[in-house]
Amino acid sequence: MTVRESAIVVGGGIIGCSIAYELTKRGFAVTLLDKGGLNEEASTAAAGMLGAHVEIHHDGPFYELCKESQRMYRPWTEELYELTGISPQYTPEGIVRAALTEDDELELRGRLPWIGCSWLSADEIRALEPALSPNVRGGLYFESDHQIHPLHLARSLQAALQLSGCRVMPWMPALGVIRENGRVCGVRCPQGPLYADRVIVTAGAWGGELLEGAGLKLPLFPVKGQCFAVRPASLPIRKTAFTQGCYIIPRQDGTLTIGATQLEVGFDKQPTAAGIAAVYAKAEALLPCVKEAAFLKTWAGLRPGTPDGLPYIGGVAGAPGLIVATGHYRNGILLAPVTAKLIGQLASGETPSTDLAPYTPERVHAAQA
Ligand code: GLY
């Protein structure tokens, strides 16, 4: 009889659930732990834009990684839907990235040499979305930056985990990693130790402490995003409208999701009047008719930030058995399928199909040295 390899995934956000699903498909016996319920933090506060073009401001390997994950999304969500009957609401409408200020226009024009689309005049932008403000100066249209609905993706992934036999343990904090004979081989939990061949830490902004216990001092900090939702009489836009500091996403249920602040205020995720007002002002400047929509609700999430804005994806020298996949900042939803694929390859002892050097957790120590 072949013995199945086992893995513990710490962190039940979209990244952790996607990795657990991938490892289960690869034949691992997987246990997924979270200190709370699954997908209760950044993953479901997220907007769900698959913004490989809109969110990335420089050419390079990270842009390529984002585009790879974007290409994986449709088949990945179709697979989840087929398995679970729960649709992640993949919506193939692009993002109109409109400039309202000279500075923003300059920043967007600076992307033209590598972004793969051309500058659109104000008239061309408003031909795409006529309800946008006449003050729009022009902008870019990212046709392949589609969207999913994070709540539906979370429900679909959770159902997929159940159907594929993953052991899911919510409300089970990992207090520390266990090392034996130089290898990380499990985690300490309040109910006792849990052992596995691999331990994968995906705990977002909360992962730093656990990793520090494993000898890895990775800077990870929460970046608060505050959002709100409104219900207009009818949807004024088909595509997501995005300007500096604000996006407006039309949902299949007839609502608009509007976000988001970007604040480093610790682990506070209470929406504030000032935060919502600041986002609202930008939303109204971009899409004036938003002021007539019925107000529904506010919420906030904590993105896991890193000093260089790149995620930590990879193994850890000096801690065999331990793998890190966290710090996805504004791009956790987008990067879920490609991160799961890469961690699946690493955990299985394969050479990752993407060079992980830019994302290695070791880069922090290299920078400190
Ligand atoms: N990716 C959208 C956000 O982080 O607000």
C-alpha cells in the first residue's frame, strides 16, 4: 500500500482553501486549520476584481504571474462550479480605468509601453460607459480584467473541500510549529499536536507570529480596505469603473460594490465615517449618479501587506517541511489559482513552473544582510 503524503494548511482564506483543494486533488491527506471560520477576513471583504492589468503598475515577473493566474481563472471557476453546483459568478466584463486628474493620467500613460493597450480619449471612455463623469480625461480599457464574487467563490471552494475529503478545522488556531530532527512536521493546537509531512502557512496578515516561532521573521502588516454597497434603480455601468483610489463594481444582483481605502492602522477593521466618505467622494466624482442609489452596507478587510508589495511564496531554508504562501496584499483573489498550482508543485517535490526567486521568503533576510 502507498502511504499518502499529508499536509496541514494554516489559514482558511481564499489562498489557503485554494491550496488545500489543489493538494487534495494531488492526493495529499489535507487538514485545513483556521483560527476562526473560513474566509472571514480579507478574502470575503475583497472586491473580486481579477485585475492583472489594473492593479499592477510595473512590467516584470509579478505582472506575468498575475496574468497567468488571470488566464487560469475561468477554467478553475468552471471546475469548481461543475464539482459543487455553486457558481463563483465569473463575469467576463473588463475594467475601465479612467483618469480624473493630470497626475493619474501621467501615471496611466507611463504604463503604455508595456501594458498592451492604447490610450482612450474621454469620448472613447464614455462611449464604453456613458454614465461616467464628463470630467474623465481619458484612460485605458483592460478587456481581460474580469471579476468573480468573493462570497460565492468562498462558498464554492468550501463545498469543493468537503466533497474532496479535506479535513477542515475552523476555530482551531495553530499556536506554533513543531520541529523534529530539523524538519517542520506539524503544528501545536489547543487540543494537542497535529502532524504532517508539510506545513503550509497562508494566514494572511495574521501569519507573522506563527512564522516567527519557526525562526522566520517575515514583515507582514494589515492594510485596511473599507468598502460599501449601494443599490441603484438600475445598474448604470456594465464594466467595472476604476479611478485612482476607487473602484465601482456592478454585481449580478443589481448592486454596486464600491471600494476601497488603503490604511495602515493595525488590526482594526471597523469601517469609519471618514473612510467611507473619502471613497464615496471619489465614486461620485467618477460616476455621478451613484448619489441617487440606495445605501446598503459598509465593511472592511485587512489585506496582508509586505514591504515590497510582493507575496511570500516558497519554501524556507533551514526549515524543511515548511512552505509559505502569504502577503498577497491587493491581489489575493487574483493570485489564488496560480499560488495553489505553485504550492502544489513545491509540496510534491516538483520544480515550480514559475521562477519563485522574486517571491522567496528568504529575500527579507537577504535584504537585512
Ligand atoms: N484589489 C482591490 C483591493 O485590494 O482593494
